[in-house]
Amino acid sequence: MSILEGLKPKRVFHYFEKITQIPHGSENTKQISDYLVDFAATHGLSYIQDESNNVIIRKEASAGYEHSIGVILQGHCDMVCEKTAGSDHDFKHDPLKLEVDGDFISAKDTTLGGDDGIAVAYMLAILEDDSISHPPLECVFTTDEEIGLLGANALDASLLKGKRMINLDSEEEGSIWTSCAGGMRSDCEIPVIREKVHGTSYEVVIDGLLGGHSGSEIDKNRANSNILLGRFLFGLSQRMNYSLIEAEGGSKDNAIPRISSAMLLIDEKESELLNSFASQLELQLKKEYENTDDGICITLSKGKEADYHALSQISREKLTFYLMNVPNGIQKMSGSIEGLVETSCNLGIFHMFKEDDNLLGSLSVRSSVESAKDALSDRLCYLTEFLGGTYSTRGSYPAWEYREDSLLRDIMVKVYEDMYQKKPQVVAIHAGLECGLFYGRIDGLDCTSIGPDLTDVHTTEEKMSISSAARVYEYLLNVLKELK
């Protein structure tokens, strides 16, 4: 029996559950793309599937809407794949295990993929329902959004005829998003040298952090475990001699990392000092992140005494210097929109495994000001090259600029007021959306973004409100009805 059986709107949750049973992590979207194509063929709808697995499904206008301006509904069909430390879930093959607790849907030990599976479910439910009033529709399902908006960037926007677009990738009911930051992924690769060292190994793990979305939750004063690891390594170097065998943390550049670890090599006579420093730093960090991320825990596990290939002293200093100086977190707040983060950076991935001859840092760079984004990239490049490394960027996407004159926004505000007798929030956000790519390629495009309440996206604590998902769907149908 379906775990979402009985939830309404029935077809929305039917398709949402169906999607969660199809593996669809970023760079693994062929299966979900083919499912969308099969859906279109089964329902007699025209479609396009491109080489990047993007899918466009068209539906003619309902009666009376034949001469209305075409509407593009858009969302991405890939998800961030995060799991708890003890989970054996295989995102390439295993379906998600859904759980319902009161008003919330989550997935056991993994991310839920409500970002942006709910958009896919909304669009499929609309496409199959011939009783809905709507203008000509183009439903656009893009891929690899979570790793740099790659699908949208590869999509041939000239295939689209609509001049109004509703993106379904926001995470807060009652908000109409109207602009967003641009961004890119930055990769720093720095060579290291190893040497044979004798000592007792210890694994240090920094865990218990909340993590979160590096755009929408960068302003919540949550700790980055990679940055804390750098602080640990530097602080320890001021107290005792040690060698470093490996270090790692995080798996997604656009997720604030929750756990990082390192393998150290020490003289066993220094073990008491090591334990004392770990306990001291843990207390300090809990105090610093009180009420925002105070679950931080530092644990040590003793290994064996043996010979190891550890980093040379200079290479260890390079690694520590990088972690202590790499830009991370909010870099600048907007001077024109109160409370909006303008520029930020997130060291989402960091690793130097024991067999590696280099360390790798991958960061999500965001800014609503193009020159500020470039300047931050320059800082990362300078730091990396100063340490003898190489720097590259990929997946760059533009900011989505606020449009002063938007009839679509005005209609959506009015529909919301009529439904709920209050005004929605019309906001700019720091998270990246695909709207900027479409806005820059479709002349005269009028664009907004909406979505239901989602919490802790990009983490294993991700939840979606059932009642909010239902209300936003009803709101979307009413908006389509008004776009006549």
C-alpha cells in the first residue's frame, strides 16, 4: 500500500511518491527523464527530450484560453543525495523510504527530494487533468540543477514560446520570489608531498552540526564542519607536534557540511594533551553557536602505532592555511534590500585522502552582483595559486534581476489576497534559481517563483508540509485560471 495513500490532492501525492521510487540524484537523471517522456506519450502530449535529459511537455490551452499568453511551468527533476552516517542507502539504485509524521513527509535516513520533486508532481498532476482551466502550457523539467543549473544552461530556450513563467522551486508558502543571486562552483586543487612517519594514529571527527542549504540558510549562523576542522588543526599545531594523514568533509558544494574528519599521527605521550584540546574546543564552539548550531561534537578514536605516509610539514601547513583563510559564509549583505545576503561562499567539499597527492576544495560562490561574484572568485584563485595549486570554475549562472513592471506578479498577488485575505511576501532571495537563465534568454519573459513549505533541504532532516503542498497547488490552479 502507498504510504501517501489518502493524501489530497490525490494525484499530486501519487506522482510525488512515484518520483521518490525512481533514483534521480544529480548526474543520474536518465531514468526520471525517460519516465517523463513515457508519461507524455501515454497522455498524448507533445514533448521534447534533449541530450541533457531535459524534458519539455506541451499541453494546449483549455477552452476559452486559446488566445491567452502561454505559460511556462518549470522545475528541476534532480535531487541532492545526502544520507546519515550509518545509512547503506544507494542513491543510484534504491527508492527512498518515505515517512509521514503528522503534517510532514520525510525520508528515512536520506534527503527527501521535495526540492524539487514537488514541482514535478504539480506539473504531472496538471498535465493529466483536463478539467483545469489554463493558457497554453509548456512544462519544463530540467536536470542537474543542484550541481550548477547545468540542465537549464544546456536547454535550447528558443524551443519555448511562453512569455510568462512560474518556477516551482521555492520553499516558503506565502512568498512570491522575484529575483535571486547568481553563482558558480569553484574548485581548488593544491598538491601535497608525503613522507614516512612513525606514530600512533587518531581519528578526529567533528559532527552534530545542522548543515543546510548554502543559499537559503547561509544566514542562520550555522557552522561549517570543514572550517571547524581547519580551526582544530591550527589550534592543535600551536600546542603540540603532529602529522596529518588525511582529512575530509562534505559531499555537495551547495550544502553546508555537517561532518568532517581527519587522521592524525602523534607521539602517544601527547595523547592527554590532544584529548584536552578537543574537549576545550568543543565547549568553545558550543558556546559560539549557542541556539543556532550548538550540537557540535568532537570525538577522538585511537588507532594503532605504525609507520604511515603522512603529509610533510610544509604540506600540512598548506592544508591548514587553506582551511583557515578560505572565504566562507556571508561576505557582504545587500545595501539596497534589507536583510538580503548579497555575496556568500560555502566550502561544501574538502578532501585529502591518504592515497591522494593533492587536496581538493569545492565551493559554492553566490552573489546578486556579478562583479562581486567575480571578485570573490578572484580571491579563491589567488589563495589557491599562492599555495601552488590550480583553480577552475564551472556551472556559472547569472542573477535573476528584479523586474519593476510584472503583470504576472500583480495577478499572483491579487489571487493570493482573494484566497487568504492577506498579502503575500514579495521577496528577493540569495539561493540560486534557474529563472535567471531563462530570463536572460527569452525576450520579455515575466517570471516568478513559488512553492510549499520545505525545511532543512539538502540535509537528511528535510521535510515537506503536506497541508502547505496542498494549498500551494490550489493557489497555482487559481493563478492559471486567472491568466486568461
